[in-house]
Amino acid sequence: MVEAVVFEFRNAPISLGELALLEYAEKLTRDPSSCKENDIQLLRQAGWSDLAILDTTLVISYFNFVNRIADGLGVELEKR
């Protein structure tokens, strides 16, 4: 299941609500300025509360922020 979501979430066995959330995450990551009120309405229609949408947006934005800092500084992952 995890691999299906990571490699091609649109074909993964997930709910329509989860699909909507992942599509929003992708859009916010790839083209944040394209996110509009309609995107939030779609999430609400998919069953997500305003608090869940806020939490999700904060987590997505935080990870994008941290990854951009690491990438910009050339930070490499530690090998285990």
C-alpha cells in the first residue's frame, strides 16, 4: 500500500478523500501559487474539515520548506 501511494497515488487503493488530499499536496508542492479557494472547496466536499485542511497545509509547507533549505545547501542524507 505504501509503495502504491508513493510511486503512483492515483492508482493506489485509497479513498476519494485521500486522493483529493494527495492531489492537493502535489499541487501545493509543485505550483503553490496555483492553489485557489476552489481547491479548499474540493477538500471540504471530499469530507475534510477546515482544521484538517489547515494541518495538512502546514505539514506539506513545512516539509517543502525544510527540503528546499537542505537542497539549497547541498545537504546529503546520512547513510545508515
